[in-house]
Amino acid sequence: MVTFQYNGHRFDINWSGWTGKETIFYDGRVVSDLRNLTSFTSRHEFDVIEEGQTTRYLFIMAEFGQDIEGRRNGLLFYSRSKGGVLVPESYRAEREERGEPRIIKETIIKEITLVVCPHCGHRNDSSNRKCERCSASI
Ligand SMILES: [Zn+2]
């Protein structure tokens, strides 16, 4: 599972190599949900309203969730490949290439990898050795 913030919105991307289930949460609610067992890549597309505008998000997932590419209205804003590489700079560059206005607000992207406690199901930061809620080893 990967969690990050982008432009004040929170994304939780969840996948299971066992069941092939992939779920995307936007500000805590499910916006895309599918099961991917047969193809190498899957597409998650959904619309949300941001600042009064319909905004389309597309996430392409591959390698059972290890590789994720995120696009907002067609423009790349998030990229993760195994280690966790983020490319907000390319999003800004693509906008400028198209002559779209610069993003004035500073973009803050932070990625946290969460580990689900096998004992109680609590989501813990991957740096934790013990579950914050039940103290089981994780
Ligand atoms: Zn626990």
C-alpha cells in the first residue's frame, strides 16, 4: 500500500498480489476498485471535482502494484517504480510545454509506505517494528 498527498488531496493505493485486488482511495473514499489477475497492467480512471472543475485521474499499475503512474487531466504527476520515485517536476514541465499557466501553489508530495498489521489490521508506517495499536511484531 502506498499513501501520498498531492495538492491537498490524499491518495491511498492498495493492492494484493494474492487476490489481484486493487483499490484506490481519494480523500479516504473508494474511487476505483478492480481485480487484476490476467494482465500485466491495469487502468484506474475516475473523475472528482477539484475547485469546482471536473478533474480526471488515471492510474496505471503494473508489476502487481510495484509500478504506478498517475496522471491528472492527462498530465503525469506521480510515478513510482519499485523503490518509490516521484516526478512532480515532469508534471510542471509538461504543463509549461503546453503553455499552461505555472502552478503557483507549491506542490508537496510525500510518500509513506504502510504495512497492514497481520494481527489487528491497523495500518502502520513501514519503519515501525511493532504495531502502533496492538504492539504485535510486523
Ligand atoms: Zn496490530
